[in-house]
Amino acid sequence: MTTLIRGGTVVNADRAFRADVLCVGDRIAAVGENLEAPAGAAIVDAGGQFVMPGGIDTHTHMQLPFMGTVTADDFFTGTAAGLAGGTTTIMDFVIPNPKQSLLEAFHTWRGWAGKSAGDYTFHVAVTWWDPSVHEEMGVLVREHGVNSFKHFMAYKNAIMADDETLVKSFRRALELGAIPTVHAENGELVYQLQQELLRKGIRGAEAHPLSRPPEVEAEAANRAIAIANVLGTPVYIVHVSCAESLEAIARARARGQRVYGEALAGHLVIDDSVYRHPDPDFARAHVMSPPFRSSHHQQALWQGLQGGNLHTTATDHCTFCAEQKAAGKDDFTRIPNGCGGVEERMAVVWDAGVNTGLLTPSEFVRVTSTNAAQIFNMYPRKGVIGVGADADIVVWDPSGTRTISAQTQHSKGGFNVFEGRTVRGIPTHTVAAGKLVFERGTLRAEAGAGRYIERPAFTATVA
């Protein structure tokens, strides 16, 4: 398929310039002014619009078995929703059960992801340790293009990694040229606070943020950063939600440590009042970890994105329907953790960031696509409008508006944490691997069209 995107302003992370973009097959073949359209080429009129690299969501959970249930979005519905919002690549998580082979879990997730409509790649979680994990991490890097490993410092008695596991896995990642990532919450503190709240009879969703205060997140972030510093490995902190964690990242980076931070679209615009809503279904629908915070934390996260101490924006897309969330109606610790957002992320970040002057259009591209591609070694295949790059492109109307609603979303779950928010700045067209998959409200997602993206190690030789 050949597509010519004509008359727009290309926005990359380093600059914006007037150019047409010619896509031949699944790659960008030419970028320049007044390009000729080959015979039979589809023409996209991008006049008055921006032409940007397709979004990369660094944090999703499609078809995830979690807390006794499975997320509402599978790899097809979730990636299709992403395409409708301008996200062309997701980074999902393989999460082995304790004592399960990492390779066995990886192949299970690869099977599930075969129906993806957009490109996908995986972080693999290290949830336990023995010599087989050490060996399989090497196989995943060498043979399967995995260069990031996830560590949950929360979820005691389930998938929480203790300090021994963190140290051994971080050290192995460094040997392999891979990057450790962490969910930073002190799992023991969370567990003890949960039990205390239950003993006091505080059992609804309002207890969720009380059991996971900012100090719990900051302690874990500081610990992960300290371990990485001693071992000399970079580290990536997922879903940074509070000023205290951001401060830990900023301090480390100021002394030259390679620490990267991720912010969720929801944490940037939603505050913790949602947990005190009179409708318990509404309150439960917002239960995710870390929880939404008070407004001063949102201001800090925006400053982190502006100042370069937070590098990517993601969603932690993990959808559950009201019936699934109701499993915790009498015990907040049983509410499946997770919210949606893969379809809304880019519009929410543009509206709250670019429209307010907090981000420039190039900075928007940086935190929604380019930084992710560079940190996880997909650049320049991803994250840039340039010759030879994947033809993953979003045509963006800065004046277009949309009111977000669960009634019109493409993702599943029946609830939207951005419900009723009117955003200015929306995608009109999405091109994925050279195919026009979204055009002015019409989604043409195809199950199985997405490609698995291998990400090379960061070193020339792999142990």
C-alpha cells in the first residue's frame, strides 16, 4: 500500500517543518515538500494539521489475568482502541506466576497477542529467582528481542519481588544490556496499612489511597534507585504518581545516574476526590495502583515532564467492568486494580499540556513517542517521521474537539476515567505499518495486523 500525507506540518521531537510524507509498504519512503503521488496512492489531506510519529504507550495490560479475573480488553480490542487515539505501538507486560518459567509465560503472552491490531512488544516481569530465571533472562534478550524486565515492589504474597530478587535481576539485566523497570511501592507497608484499615472497618474504595500514601511509593523509588546506583545499572520507574518519587528521580539524575520516569495520563489530570464519590461503583472504577493523588502532585508531574525528569507518558491500561470491580464491594483489597486510557492518552496530554502552554508540540512528541522509542531501543524505527522509519503516523487536528465518553470509546470495560472531559486536539487519521486504520472517526482495525517488535540489547555483546 502507498499513502501520501500531503500539506501538513511534520512535528518531530527536535523540530517542526512543512513537509509531505510518502509511505510505501510499511515504511516511510520520503519526507519533503511537494512530493509527487505515485499512481494508485491513497492521499491524506493534512492541511492545517500536524503529522507526528504514532504514539507509543509504554505501559499496558491487555488480557491480563489479575486478582481472580481477566481484564475486559484483549489484545485486539485494546490495540484497536489505541489506534483510534493515535497510539500505534503498545508495550505490554508478561507477568509469570511465582515459580513459573519466564519463557513459558512469554510464549503464552505472545499467543494472546497474535490478534493485535497494532504493533506490540513486551516487558517481562521477574517475580521470583533461581538459576533458571538467570538463564531465561539471557534467552529472552538474545533470542526474543526483550530488553526490559519489570519488578513489582508491591503485591505481597503474589508477585512482589524482594530485595534479593531485585539485586540479582538488576545485576543480570546489566550483564545482558537490558534495563530494569520497577513498580515502586513498598509492598510490606501497603499490606500492613490495608490490614489496619480493615480492622478499623474502613472497607470501601476510600481506603485505597489511605493504604498507599505517597511515602510508600517514595520509599520504594528511593530503594530501587539506590540498588541501581550501587550496581551501576540504569533504572526506569513506571507510573510515577507523587512529588516525592519525582524528587528521588531528580536527585539521582542530578548526580549523573541514569534514571527514567513515566507518568500516566490519569495521574496528570485526575485527583483523589474520585475515591470519596457517593456512588461506590464510580469510586471502585478509579481503583488503580498507585492511586490518584491530590492536585499538588499533578502539578509536580507536569513540572517533571517539562524539566526532563519524567520522560514518557503511558496509561497502565487495565480495564475491568463494574461487575468485576464489585468483587471488592465489602473489602477494598479485593477490587481489581486498573483503569483504561489507551485511546485517550494522547488527546488528554495534548489538551492539558500543549493547550495550556506546559508543553510545546515537539515536547509532546517527545513524551508520547520519541523518548519511549529511544529508552527502549526502538529508535529510529519508531518515534520519528523520517525516511526508513516505520510508517506509524498520526495526523493531528489541533482545533478538533471530542467529548470523552464510555458510550463512544472503542475499549471495553463500560467506564472511562476521563468521562465528560472535552479535549481540543484530536487525531483525524492514524496510519499503522503503512495502512490507514483510522480516518475521521472510522476505525478499520484488523485482528492480527500488529507486529511483534523485537528490541535489541543495549550492548554489542550479550552474556
